[in-house]
Amino acid sequence: MNIRKKVRWFLPPGTGRYAAIDLWVNAAEDEGWSEAEVQYVIDEVVEATDDAAGLEVLDWYTYK
């Protein structure tokens, strides 16, 4: 799946990737993302090698 959408949300400092997923998913749902799109991003974050890599995935799907 090639998702080009971005989400507006805020990541509090010191948040790990699993807590960040929860915040990100809420924002994505508020912005009308489909369940398949959200699940795709969740899978990418969970499969990341560590918190930094998982947060980098979320950063890619975030407006700056």
C-alpha cells in the first residue's frame, strides 16, 4: 500500500512507539483514514527494530 496522506497530531516528548501509536491512530481516525490505512501504519511501527525506528515511521506520516 502506498499511503501519501499525513496526520496532524502532537507527540509528547519521551513517548515510546506503542503509546505514540495510540495517539496517532486517534488523530488518523479523526482525519478520516480508512481502517486498512491505519492498520498498515500500525504494522510498520510494530515491525520496526526499536522505538526510534517506529517513531520515524510515524514521523513520515505526520505533517511538519
